[in-house]
Amino acid sequence: MDFSKEELIEAKRQIHSILHKLNASIITLENKENAHRYKSQITLAKRRVQAMEIAEVLITKEMEENL
């Protein structure tokens, strides 16, 4: 698929926003009393962060190669 420069910039901006929110969620969950009760949510959030970071790198590569 071909995306415009504007679409890629907006996607990257949205990913950055999601990463910020996910990282804040992780900190909140890890600092809760009985944090072990939230282990699955913490793990899920960390995996989502990894996926978003990969997406951000791929978007950056696409922008560098094709724009």
C-alpha cells in the first residue's frame, strides 16, 4: 500500500501518543498495591509497547526510503 507523507506523519504521531499512554499505564499498574494482581495487564501493555515501537520504526523507514 502507498501512503502519503501526511498519512505517515499522522500515524507516527498517533503511535507516539499511544506509547505515552501505555507507558503511563504500566507505571500506574506497577505502582499499585498488590501489583502482582495486575501482572497480565502489565505484560499485555509491555507487549503493546513493543509492537508500537516496531510500527514506529517501520513508518520511519518507509518515510526515509520513499519520501
